Amino acid sequence: MSTGTHRRADQDRLDDLQASLSKEFEAQTTRLTELTADTGDPGEAHTRQALIAATRQSIEQIAGALRRVADGSYGVCERCGGEIPAERLEILPHARFCVPCQQKQNR
Ligand SMILES: [Zn+2]
């Protein structure tokens, strides 16, 4: 429980990020449980399926981001190895590519 080591701002930022990603992960997991447990109106089944798919996808994205935070590759573009700008990560915390690479990826 020592607080003697001075931590770098970067590390603090990653800790914050990890905390908010974990929270989001839990929220999405809870949501997914609720969605899959809901056996209500069959008329909503289609909408629910779409929601389940979208929720699963965000859980995957968040899990991937958490993994990258843990192994130290977070914020590095998976395609060109360059740094992903902080502004982009703020908008899209689970971004795996820098903007130019994302655009190539979408093609
Ligand atoms: Zn890139």
C-alpha cells in the first residue's frame, strides 16, 4: 500500500481509463443479461435481437481495449503501429486504428 512512488500522468490516465472501461463493461454485461432474459412482447423480438448484437459488439470492443491497456499496447494503431491521437481516444476509447488506417479499414 505504498504511495511513495511518483506515478506518471500517463499511468494515471490509463488507470482512469481502465476504471471507466471496466464500469462500462459491467454495465453492458448487465444490459446483455437483461436483454437475453427478457421474454416479453414477441413483437419486440427483432428489435431485441439487434440490441443484443450491438451490446455484444460493444462488450467485445471494451474487452479488447481493456486487454490492450493491460498489455501496454493501448493507444497504438494496430495497422501502422503509430500513436492514436488522444482526442480520438477520448471520443472512441476502444479505437484500434488511427484515423487514416480506420478509413482504409472501412473500405
Ligand atoms: Zn495507423
